[in-house]
Amino acid sequence: MTSKERSELKGLAMKLEPIFNIGKSSLTPELTQAVAEALEKRELIKLGVLKNCIDDPNELAQVLAERTKSEVVQVIGKKIVLYKKNMKKAAAKKKEADKKNTDKKNTDKKKTVK
């Protein structure tokens, strides 16, 4: 991830509220699975680490990123931001863009034919 991409994601993450809180039981398999599912749906998520969690937020972020195959955007205090590019969404966007370009080319050809 480039610094420009990271900066853009940080800006988007500022508006997000944490959707999960990591508490006393730290990282459970259920939490890891829920985070993975959320990343598939949203691509960018924010998590909070509660005061009663004894683990370091930086370490938690690295472990979660490794387990969910995502990237750590930032860790500030007790807030963690993770990003995982959704390949299905990216493919759909590319297909849509290709269709728009094809439609535009077809309309340009019609204009020149007339």
C-alpha cells in the first residue's frame, strides 16, 4: 500500500465509528471471523480496544491483519483501522467501467456515421 493510498484511507476512517470492541478475552476465533466477514463487506473497518484488554493494540492489529489477510492502515491509541481490498467489488467496478467506455465508443461511432 502506498503512502498516498494509506493517507486516503486514514481520511475515510476518521468518519467511521468502531464496529467491534476488543475486550478482556482479547482475540477469539469468533471475533476474528466476524472481523474477516466485516472486511469482505466493507473493505475498511475501525475497531476499538477496551481498557480491560491487557494486550497491546499494535500487536492486536498485526495479529488480526495476519489472520484476516488484511492491512493495518493505522493504530492510534486504542483504535485500529484495517483495510482489505474486496476483489469481487474491484472486478465489478472494472467491468462497469469497461461497459461505460464501450458505450461511449459506440455513441461516438454513431455520431461520426451520421
